[in-house]
Amino acid sequence: MSPAELIEQAFGTYAELIHAQARHRPQHPALIDGNRCVSFSALDAMMDRVAATLQRDGIRPTESIAICAGTSLEHAAVFLGALRAGVAVAPLAPSSTPQTISDMVANSEARLFFVDAKVAAELASVKEQISLPWIALDESTAGKAFSRWLAPTGSVPEPVDVHPDWPFNIIYSSGTTGTPKGIVQPHGMRWAHAQRARPQGYGPDSVTVIATPLYSNTTLVSFFPTVTLGGTVVLMRKFDTTAYLALAEKHRATHTMLVPVQYQRLMAHPDFDRYDLASFRMKLCTSAPFAAALKADILRRWPGGLVEYYGMTEGGGTCILAAHEYPDKLATVGKAAEGHDIRLIDEAGKELAPGEIGEVVGHSPAMMKGYHRQPDKTREAEWYAPDGKRFIRTGDVGRFDADGFLTLMDRRKDMIISGGFNVYPSDLEAILAQHPAVAEAAAIGVASQRWGETPVAFVVTRVGAGDTAIEIRDWANARLGKTQRLAAIVFIDNLPRSAIGKILKRELRDTFVPPADL
């Protein structure tokens, strides 16, 4: 069966699609990482070896492995090879704190842990807690060298009949403290993602520059459609504006997925207009608020269409804004995708009429099974319509206009999105509460030229405390993940509260005066 015939099926697997691509165009580039290029034939063979090795090690379908490493060809091959064996993948953020990574590995019930030297060094303090085999993707001494772990060339796995409801991956959305929330996305959900991506022009002649990490769902929703539909993925190990523009020009990129802060930095590059980007068909964006003015600038200066996705890693409904088709709707996140049901509910869970403001909930063919081993958290994230239809709660507040376009008003959960990464204020506040000089703390996100948003904390100090704001900030940042670090601490006599004692974070945002270098 050809790749084109496979993707038309109600359900299939990414492993089958890549195998079909390897038969159809064996020498076509699948992955490019710097000076290294892997064809579909070579990628297919590597996936076979990975799957065969997992089976040799006794890892059964629906069990899991964890990967915590930088972007690389090996990282991608292990992820894809595991899927061929029916093994779920937990891609973990190296920027998380060591204890959080240890907690995520434990929660995922991973059988193997794939790392690189940099991550291994940062995990030295929790190494004894992660008591499973470590495999070094970069051939370092971080674990057993990948080449020595891998089955011999030509190894072929036993066929696996993957079911749509089997776990494909476990994407973690946690911060530093508490039990991490693992979002279990099934194979059926990812298959729907690939089918949904076809109208964006992914196909055998597409070239996608990936400039966000492979553990991020933002990356994966562009990475998988590109490679499974026969295109070429160009991997960037670390985002840099000049390097990105050079890669896009060199490889005649047709697609990209970027977060708003990356678009902002690219459009501000002094030589942006000197690069030849005429090959672009579609640019995609998700993960954070996307300013209307920035969208307009991209439409004006960067060839090709611009599409914004609004949704959650958990799945549920997705809104899509084709900005190039609706330039008068740039302040919205678009309309519900085909086959998606987006509704608004009030505080009591009652559905609201069009034009009213409420929490966004969504249903679609692509929804998580739940949070891994956290049924209570799963129930909190669900809303059921009177007819029993299951929706996922976003925690965001929005309003539909007369044309059905959704405008987001605020984020109910007060989540901070810094550089495209989710930062939860409660995690920052919990760390600050451990400092002996801190009586109370409230963290908010404030506008940042560099990150889009950055965390700032308002602190009420204990009587007699002599610590400075900088000292408390540095103490907290030493205990936070890289993407969570506080830009500033502001001392305040009392935190503003409502009549029922809730901290009024909007008032904190309104009174904050950012320094010039924020």
C-alpha cells in the first residue's frame, strides 16, 4: 500500500507510514542534523534496530521508555523505533529540575532511560533515584553507549499490531513541585493529528525546520506530519535567529513551527529581509499568546501562509486561524477546526450562549486518555455535556464573535508562558515559601521583549528579615528549572486580596513597573 493510500485509512501507525515512505522513495532525505543526513531507507532500518532491541530487552507493547536529551538524530530514531515496537515514549524536558525529572521518570514507569552527557551531569544528585538502565545517545559515559546497546545492523523486530487506544507518548506538563502530570496521548490521537495536517501542505516535497526541542508537543505536532507524510525535517539543536534564517534559506524550507517569541526575535533581526524565504508555504504557531501586530508583520514580510493553532496537549477542541485568509481576525485564535466542538461554560459548569464570556472546553477526535496514574486530575480536567459527550477543560476564558471566531480574554489558571514553555505560578510560590525570610509570595507573568512573558514574584517578608530582593531571587532560581527562573522579586507590604481572601493577581500586574532590561 502506498503512503497516500495508508493515510486515507481510518487508523494506521506512523511506523507503517515511514516504512511505506522507505519503500516508495528510499533515498529521499528524512532527517537532517547539521552535516548528517538520514534517508528514509536508513531511518526505517534504524527504527527496526531500535524496536528489535527493545523486544530483546523484554520491553512489551504499551510499556514505556523515557528520553531526556537534546535534539539529535538518535533522539528522533529512538522515539520512532519505540513506536514501531508499540512502546510508549515519555520525552522529558532537560530544563526541568533534577528532582522533577526523577519524579517524571518514576511516574512514567519507564523501563529504559535515554540521556546525553549534559543531562547526565545535571542529574548527578538524583542518579540513585533513577534505578533503571541508562543509555547514552551521544556515546558518552552517561550510560551504556547507544551503539553498544543497539541490535546489529539488519535486525528486524517481531511485528506488533498497534491498537488506536494504546499509549503513543506521555507528555509532561508539570513544574517543579508536586506530582508531575503525564498526558497520555494514544496512537489514534496522533493519527488524527497527521490527517489534520495535510491541508497545511505537508507532503513528499515539504521541508520543515524544527527549532523547538523534541520533547515539546509544539515540536511533535509538526515533526511527525512532516516525516510520516514523506517530507524532510531539518533539526536545530538550539534556536538562533541568524542560524535559523540561514538554514531556512539553504534548505528551501516550506514549513516551520515556531512559538511567538521566536517569531518576534526573527522579525526583529536586522537582516531578516535580506534572506530568501520565498520557498515557504506555511508557517505555524502555537503554545503562547500571539500578538495581532506581530501576525500582521509576518504576513507583510514573510512569504507563505500563517496559521495559528489554539489548543492543549491534552487534546480536546482546537481552534485554527488562517491569518493570511482572515487578516481582519488577527486578534482572535480562529474558529473550531473541522470536526471539533468548542463551547464555553460558566463557573457552575453550565454551557453559555454565543457572545457570553466563559471557560473554553473542547471535544475532538484527538483527545488524551487521561493523566498517567492520576485519575483525580483527569476528572478535574473533564467536562461532560448533558448528553454525556466528553470535553477537556482548558482553564482559559474566551468569547466567540458573531462569525464564530474565538477571542481569549484571560487565563484562569494564571499560567505563565515564557519562551513558549508553560510556567506555573504555584510552583514558583511553593519554592519561595521555603525561604526563611518569605511570609507570602505571589508570582505573575509580565511582558518581556526576550521571552514574551517572564515570571516576577511579589513577596511579603517576615518581620526582621534582612535579605534583599536579589538575594531571595537568586536563592529561588537555584532551585527552579531553567525556564522557570524569576526575572525579579518585588517587596510589598500586603498582597491585594478579594473579600474571600483570593490574591488579586490582576492588581499586581497593573501596578508592576518593568525595568528597562526586562
